[in-house]
Amino acid sequence: MKKIIIVGAGPAGMMAAIAAADKYKVVLIERNEKLGKKLYITGKGRCNLTNSKDISEFFDYIPGNAHFLYSALYTFTNTNTMDFFEGLGVNLKVERGDRVFPVSNKSSDIINALRRELEKKKVTILLNTRVTSINIEDAIATSVSTDKGHVISGDHFIVCTGGLSYPQTGSTGDGYEFAREAGHNIVKTKASLVPIEIKDEWIKDLQGLSLKNVELTLLQDNKIIYSEFGEMIFTHYGISGPIVLSGSRFVKENKNISITASINLKPALSPEELDRRIQRDFLKFNNKAFKNSLNELLPQKLIETIINLSNIDGEKKVNSVTKQERKDLVNLMQNFSMSVKGLRPIAEAIVTSGGIDVNKIDPSTLKSKIVNNLSFAGEIIDVDAFTGGFNMQIALSTGHLAGKNIENEY
């Protein structure tokens, strides 16, 4: 019986092992002390497993080489994922944005289900073991060497070591070096799904403020590069949250490029409707100072910043606010703009953009076109998606496809 060596026990590696174990002897090697370490922190510890949208819609949420993933996503779909985990005894639920979570809200339930399945299929698991190299002779992978001085031979090798995000979970880029030594090109890696840093000093005053139902627009040299409606949060260095993380995918870090983040605080209202709403509030608080007239329109923590940026004297009576000042206030609320400094470090990113060039990987099998008995799955490949469970589905789908397509080696 062929022996399959899988390097990396994240979601892609565990799924590859489960898929391959139906026909082969499988050895799963993980540098950490436990399986699925990064899974513990996904979805804020709740594990956003996949998304319940029709699988055909997934490609709209994958800005990084979506075409390459057709075989993987249609071979093992989101429906297959949900059926698989429910079959393992994990009850699932669908939340806002069609995101799928375990009913328990515990990532550990997903990891434990995968571990039990690996044990059921008699997969050999080596923890606290770091692969230091994949040994290749005459374009054939023969074995892996480990930091413990062991050389483990095998017939087929699947690398699922992740990207560069959250290095404390073991994603330190080792797999890129394995691929490079095998002859693969590595597309430059960068942070994707990462918070955005803001230049404006007043941003610190808004730390901790969470906004819902707002629209974020990113403009590069005054041209729109991204726009999305949803939730976000202010931090001491800038902005984060679902719509910000997705938008970060389009931020180019270049000193010669000017990028602005603009928030429409009231996207459901036209400028005219918002103006009428403000007039109603002003009428209601007719004899109050301007600074005390916005409590029903804006979160308390945002009011002082809006007043300062509006250039309207906070002590001015609302019945003295001019039509032009009111018009400028409307514009400020619907174009609450700030200057982008850049992205947070890649170590803080949810996923890595870039990785092994897809041109030298067979999309129908995930085998290397250079080394026939070597495959890749998960984040190590140059594919990435927005938040919402899409990246997890990519990991599971590519892992499954790689584990099922091992025959006809050489």
C-alpha cells in the first residue's frame, strides 16, 4: 500500500489526510503540539466553517485566482462540507451573511470531529515535528527530513503548511521554501484580510467604536477601488472589521499612491433625506447647542469628532446653524474620510495573498507539474478570498481534491 506524507495539519492537511486514508497509508506531520492550531482562532474562536451561498456565487468572493479553484470547489462543495461535519456529529447553523458556524460556537468541536475521523481512518499523526526539507531526486520526491533527525520516506507528498499569517500558529512560510526548491515560482506574498492603519490623529479618539450598516469606500488617487456595506470597528491605529478586512485586499502599499477610506454613516438615506432628518432633530433641539443635537443621529463616541471636523462651533445654537453648514454636515456624515497609512503586518492578517504560482499546479488534481508525486493544498497556493467562510472552504476543498487524486504517479 502506498504511503502518503502530508505536511501541515491545518484544515487543508487534515482533510487531505481523511480523503487519502480511504485508499492509502497516511502520515500527517504537524510542527505544533496539537492539530488545527489556527482553526482555534478562526471566526473569533467560533470557526466560520463555510458559507451557505450557492457554490456558483463563491467565485465572486475570491479575488485571488478564482478560476483555478473550479475543480476543487465543485468536487467538494460547501454542501459537502456541511454534510460531512454534520455526519461527524457537529450541528451547524447559518448566520448573517450566510456564514456557517457550529451551533456550539466552539472551534474545538470542529477540530475534535476532524481528529476523531483521522483516528478512525488510522492516520498516523506526528505532532511537535517540523519538516525541514522535502527530498527530491530526478524530479521525484522520495522523503522528508525532520528537525528530529528522522528521514521519512513516502510515495506521494502533499504540502499544506499555510501562508505567513498568524505565525504563532505555525504558518512561517516553510512550505514556500519546499516549493521553491522543487522548482516552483512563489508569487510575492502580502497581507490579505488585515486591518488598515490610518494617518489621522483623531482616529485614536474613536478606539473601540463599532459601526453597523455603514458603507466603506476605498479610493486610490480619487478612483474607487472597493466599496462594501456592513460592519466595522475603530482601533487605536485605524480601522478593522469585516468590510475593512475585505477592502484591505485592494490596498497597495506604495508611498507614491494616495488612498482614502470614506465611510457613509447613513447609506440608507439620500443627502436630501439626511438633511431633512437633521432639520427635524434641529427643530426638536431648537434651543440647544449644536454639540447636544446629534445624540439621536450618531453614536455618542463619534459626536465630538464629527463636530470638530464639521468646523461648526459646538456651542452654537442649532437655530443659528446655516443652510451651508448643514449641507456640509450632511456631506461629512456621508463622506467621513480618512487617509490610509497602510496595512497592519502580515502576521496579523487572516490569510496571505500570494504563494505558489498556480500556473505550475494542475487545478484538477493539485499535483505539481514539476514533481509528479508532490501536491499542494490550502493557503500555501496563490489563492485567497474575502471573509465569510470562503477561505476555510477553499482549504477544505483543495485538501479533499489533493487527497483524492494521488494515482498515476510515474
